[in-house]
Amino acid sequence: MKLPKESRLTFGFLVAILAFAPSSLSAETLDVMKKELDRAFEALQVEEEPPYYISYEITEDAVASVSGGFGEINSENHTMSRYLDIDLRVGDYSLDNTHPVGNRGFGGFGSRGPTMIGVEHAESLQATLWYRTDAAYKAAVAQFKNVKSEIQSRVEADDKSGDFSEAPASEYSMDREELVSDTAAWGQKLRQFTKPFAQAEFIQSNAANITGEVETRWFVNTDGTKIKTSRALYRMVVQATAKADDGMVLSLVETFESSSAEKLLDDEQILTAVNKMIDDLEALRVATLVDPYTGPAILSGRATGVFFHEILGHRLEGHRQKNEDEGQTFRKQIGKRLLPETFSVVFDPSIDRWGDIELSGTFKYDNEGVAGERVVAIEKGVLKGFLMSRSPIEGFPASNGHGRKDYGRRVVARQSNLIVEVDDPYSPEELQELLLEKVREQGKEFGLYFDNITGGFTMTGRSMPNAFNVTPVLVYKIHLDGTREIVRGVDLIGTPLTTFSRVEAAASDYDVFNGMCGAESGWVPVSAVAPSILVSQIEVQKKASSRDIPPILPSPIQGPIDTSIQLFGGE
């Protein structure tokens, strides 16, 4: 799930350790890391600016993938990569070398870039840690001198909390997951799943990818934490485009995720989704364009999940309340009502599924070695708290286990499993009746129903309007008689405080969105669980559109679309 925001590389010392064979890191890796960590920390205490905190994190990423489209395979890849991140801090918890000054923005400095090394044996790993820790220390001392110099010429910050917070030591270890990567079978599946697109002459492009990934992390720090976690994630993404007669490019994407390849590649589920994509694209090609509109709308459960993630979730990330470049939308809103009293919003990384659907935003420990906690952000409509890493803010001095990152990036507070909980929900039919009441009250001819949203972007900073633009891909007019008409060409826009003040009710039809979220600390897996909601007034604008005419040459594909469900092995 793409959530674009200005990408700011941040303080962290990265070493990429590349291999193309199964890892030989032993079960003693944590002990080797801890031994060298303690040795380095003790040795550096005699320096003029000794470190007060050091952490090592090794991330091993085993990936296998097959890509193709239109019933054919384009590529197959297998990679094994290992990365080392070092967080070394000089100064103290109140002020250290990561303090934002100058044009560095929140979180400090950029990555030094990857360096290829090997860590197949304990001695090799120790030497790598020694060399990179030495470089990290020298850079941190220089940065801290810069920090102390620059803060002399800056006015005192509104938020006087420190740069880092204390956290309890934790010990946890799990076995490494094994990557199951039968790419030959995956290729056969991919051909089967994408063949229907080749039978639809109006489909202009089709791409699909089946990926298996196992991420294993080893983490130690000078607080005494020693953690090893491993997680498998299998994903299939299917994308297809068509073009309307007026030149508008129409695109649909479906994503499937599971903790096992066997559960992921469900023939009936995927082929049903593929055939629906084809039918929807055919309908969208001749659908009516919607002019700019303000009025009542219903968002499906899936659309609501993306909507809350984009517009609310990012603004509840703790560092955004402190960063002077951020809009700080909700910083002064603690204890104030943001939603109806029937609504609560929680973030819970400990939940691994919702019904039969696995959740992607699940984890036991975050990237700072802190156990992921259930966070009640909004309770009965009232804002209660924020998602916190170990970077404190006023009123929230400690982490709640939401410090997350991709390798090579600096940790910031990020979302996990967002869950919108609603008391006394309406049935979907009752929610539609409420919508039609609003349509009549406002003198409109129709309301809108957003069936699916693929993502979008939200601007949380001060340099541009503090607004959002999310991307609906399936939108319907709901007429006063209750009939639905598919439409196209709209983006859902607005500002957060106004939009959330217009949320009025919710239904009982929960749905799940799983995806990847991109922000300052890289890409992390997230989930959103939510019901359909009624918003008394939304705003849509026209979507950007190509003026290129549809293809002049006829498609070489002949014959009707085969919409039958073919079981694995069928041709």
C-alpha cells in the first residue's frame, strides 16, 4: 500500500551483508553480538564523550519471487540479504546526537549507504561489529558537537521532552522460519491466474507477482535486551489496466497475503477476484464521469480501513507531535472528541488475525526491542494517546512498542494493526437508509458509495496544506430509489479535522485491509480492520486523466473472456 510522503533518510549506520545461499548464522549470533556490544560500550566509556546507549540489529531477508502477466512468466528471483543497523548515542537521554537541528529534520542523519561484507563465522561478525561501531562512534561525536553548537542559536522548543526514553530489558528468541519457495509451482499458478486477462481484448496491461519472504531479526542493546524474531510473509499482487474512450487509464489492484504459500494460493479465491477485476474494468470503461461533488457518502469496511490509516493513523504517530516541521494536527487534542461516542480506535500488534483473515501488522517486539502494546488511541470518540517509539513527547514519556523501521532507516513511531471498534452498529441496509436521508436533507440527487480504495497520500507537514488525497478505484452513485450506478474519475480529498467531524455512524460489516506502508522509516507491513461508515459530507475532485486515445490497432486476442473457475493444473 503506497502512502507517499516526503522520504527523509535518517540517522542510522547501515551495512548490507549479501549472500545467495542459506544463512549459516548460528544460534549463538545473539551471544556474539552481545559480547561485542558490551566490549565496545565498556571500552568507549573512557572517551571524552562516551556513548550512553548502543544497539545492534541484524536483519536477514530471504526472498523468492515469480513475476509475469497475460498467462506468461517474465522473471524469477531468489535473494538472501543481511543488513546491520547500529544506533549509537552520545550525550544523554535529554539531549544526544540524534537531536533535530538545521535542515536534518526529525530523527537526525542519513544512512551511510550499504557495504558488502560477510558474517559467516563468529570472528567475522565480531570484526564487522568492531569496525562499524568505531565508525559510528566517530560520526556520533561529530554530530553531537554540531547539535550542541546549533541549539545555542535556536529558540527553546515548545516540547521540552528528551531525545530518548528508558525501556525495560527483554529476552526472547524464536526459531527461524524457513522460506518455502517452489517457484516452479508458483509459476504454474501465476500462468493460470493471469491467463483470463489475455482473453479480454480491452485489458491493456497485466502484471502479477508471487513473493515469499522470511525476515529474521537479531537485536541486542546496552539495556540488556536480546531478541530474535522470524516471520514469513507470502504475497500475491495482481494488477490490470484498461482505457476508456476519453483516454482515462483505469487501474485495479488486488493483493493477497498469508503466512504460508499453501494458504496464499487459493485457486477459487484468486480466480474469482481476477474475473471480478475483468468485469469491473469492463464496466468502468463505459462508466459515467463524476463531476466535483460534496455530499453524503458511505465507505465500505475496506475503504474505511485505508481512510483511517491515511488520515488519522499517520497523525497519531508520536514523533509528528514533536517535529516542528509537522502540522501537529492532534497534539493539543488529548481529551477532546474527534469521533462519535460510539467509535473507538485501537492499534494492537498482538492480534494476528481477524476471523479467518491473517493480519500483516502483527509483531511481538518493535525495532527498538520494546514489546508491542495495545494502544487505545481513541476511546468512545475521545482522543486518549499516540503511538510511541522511544522518542518521548510531552505527556507520553515512554514507548508503547510502536518504534518501527525498514533496514537502513532510523526508527520512528509507526502504525501496526489499526482496528475501528463501534458500539451498537447499524446493519448495512440501515446505514444505506441513513445515507439516503442525508441525501434528501441536503437536496442532492445521489450519495456516493466507495467500495474500494487502494491508497493515496496524506500531507502532515506545515509547508503544504495539511490535507489528504486518497484513491478510490470502485465508486458508485446511490440514487434516491436505492439503485447503484458505477462511476469513475474521482479522488477523495479533504482535511482531517473537518472530515472526521462529519463521521456519523457505522455498520456491522467489518472488513480487512492488509498492505505495506511507506514513510520516513521505510516500508513496514500494516493492517486496518474497520466497518462501513457514513460520512455526512465528503468532497471529491476529478482524477488526473490521460488524453491519449485508446489503441488504434485491434487486439490480437480473440474470443470471449473465460470466466470459469479453473483448478490448479488446468489449461
